[in-house]
Amino acid sequence: MLHLSVRDIRKSRRGRLSASVTIVSAKQMMHFNMCIGCLHQLVHAGRNMGGDANHVFHDSSRQNYVLEIQPSSLVGRLKLPPSKSHSMRWLTLASMDSSPTKISMWEVGQDVQALIDCLIDLGIDWDGRVMTGGELNPPPSKLDCKNSGTALRFLIGQAATCDFPIALDGDSSLRARSSLHLPKSLAVEVKSGSKNSEYPMLIQGPFDLKSVEIEVSKTSQFHSSIMLMAPRTNGFSITTKGEAVSRNHSELTWDLCKATGATTPGVPWQVSCPDVVIPSDASMMAFAKLAGLNVENEPDNSDSIGHFLDDSELRDSNDLITPMAAWLALGEGGKITGAEHAAYKESNRIRRTSEMLSKFSIKSTINSDGLTVPGGQKPLRPKGIVETYGDHRIQMTAVILASISGGLVEGAELHRVAWPSYLEQLIDCGLKVRVQP
């Protein structure tokens, strides 16, 4: 049995929490410092698989390592991570409030941390729990959004309001996603730092349009970014173009703007944020259900942003496509529709989901706007390594399927983008896994 005892907590300069932890098992005792939030090293000791201790570490160099998973009986319950959608909107709003705002998150994923780090580089104060906003200042270097398209696009809107240049960049997955439409719609100067990519993207404001028209048929993030930048502008009108997707996310953005004092989209307001507790991430419920596990912090329907496994029309919730496809395959089958925009995520999530499922001998058919998946299928152990294409939701689904069939899953750290403790919690529920270089 593994016991963790937190003896001391202190804050680092970027607000990550550092704890001195004692791990006690029947066979060993270790004492070490670990960084909660970046989790540079987490050791699970005392569980045996084939006679060896089962260790799972977090280290950035292990991002491309492989998870070796054995068939496992999962029992127990999971604690969902804080909602990325809520976190990033509240952080952006709090960065414009000169009064301190307490933002409570029980753990922080890499996407949210990327946004926090970029805001700090822009001169915003964050101590790990409280953000104090204000005017933006020139960053010391380019802003690294890592894997987070949401962070990048929210920051494009903020950068557009500044009268100094700001360079934004990210990892290879982010660089594969175009965001050029947003700065062009804002009519600010935009340059690329590379001949073969639009990244690093150099934004030079200040924005001074009286009206903005924005395309909303591929992502809602552009629309949200424009609504969130309004307090730093002189005001403008907003017109949307196209058949909107992820409408609940745009509605969430506006609801939170109104909660801080907004009255009309595009009209600036004095941002006044309440202290907030970030709700559970409803999109992660799908992984608990796929694994047959209970959840200790199920979100309210009002915070779900439309993430329900019983609705296979995904116009407003395309993040569900991968776990939903696996859920349908193991169950009664069905047709996923309305998910055309899933092609513009970390990967082409429609095609890549089908390819990942096929590795487990699960059949599916790609449609123009989703997938058709026959029911009553059973995952079989893949012959090789299951590719996850740098996409955390594909990796997280593959881990659950491999817990049934066994298998090798690439991207040992991908889940930390959104749910840092996902793998550790699954181990607590009985997952047999070890990491291979």
C-alpha cells in the first residue's frame, strides 16, 4: 500500500507549488522534493508487475516514451481535473483586473500553465493562487504557448491591443494549427519568423478597428479571444460569419465576461472578477465512463458546456469524438455527426481516432462530419506501438483500451496537457503500466 504525506508546501517564483513528500511502502521509504504543477518527478513504488516495482515518472524528456500496459481490472473512482475552458477564461479576465483575484484549481495542466507563464512574461502577477492584473508590458522573449491553441488564440487578442511587438510560438503540434485568420481579422500587423510556418507569429498592434467580422465555422476560440480583448480597447462591434461550432464555449466566454461587468460584446468595461473555484472538466467524464470508474467530483450540468456521452451530435462538443467512438464500439454502436471541426484540433481527430481504433482491431468508418462505429466490439492487443499523434485525448483513450487488451501506447506524458494526475489515478484504480524509453 502506498502512502503520501505532504510535510511542507512552498511557492516557487512562478507560483507552482513545491512539496516535501514522504512515500512509505511495505518495502521502502523515500523522501524527496517534488514540484506540484510541473511534477518533475513522481514515483509510484510498491506495486509489482511481473516482480518489478511499477514506476511512473514525469519528466519533459519522457514525452515520447511509451507506456507498456497490461490487461488490468480497474476499480474505484477518479477526481476530474479543473476545467481548462473555465480556467483559461478566468485567468484572461483576471489579467485585466487590477484587484487581486483568487482562482482555485486543485491541479494545473500544462495548457493552463502555459497561459499563466505567458501572462507572467507580459507583466501580470501570479503567486500560485491569486492573480493581479494590469497593463501589459513587453515580454523578455517570445511567448511559448506550448501545446495550447486556446492560450495562443486568447493571447493573440491580448497582444493585438499593445503598441509593442509580441512574438507567439508553440510546440510542433501547435505550429501545425493555423491561427492567422484571427490577427488578419483584427487588421494588426502580423509577420512570420519562419519561411515554412506562420510561427513564431509576430503581432504588432495596437488594434484600432471600429468593427470586426470573424469566422466561427471551424473554431469558437477566435470569437472568444475577440470578446476577451475588449476591455483593453476603445470599443468595436462584432459580427460573426459562418455556421458556428462549439457555441457553448462562446456562450461561456460571454457569461464570464458579464460576470465581471460586461454589458455588450465589444464594448470595453472595467473588469471586476470575483474569487472563483474552477469547476471540474466535464469533457473528462467520458474517460471515467469508458473505464467504468466512478467520479468523486462530477460537474454540474450548468458547467458541462455540452459534454455528454449520450449525445453523438458533436457540433458543440467535438472534444468528445475519440472517447465517444471507443464508447460506442464497446457498447451498442452509433454514428457521430457534426464534428467536422475536430479535424482542426491537435491532430485531424476524426481520421486519427479511426486509425487509433484500428490498432486495437476496432472497426469504424470515416464520414464527412464524424464516424460510424459498429457496436459489440472488443479491443485486441495491438501488434505494434499505438500512435497518439501528439494528441492527449487520443492517448488517454488508447490507455483505457489498452487496459482491456494490453498494449504499447506512445506519448507517456501527453495526458498532462489537461489532466496531470490521470495516469497516477488510474494506477491507484489498478492499471498495470510501466514506462519504456
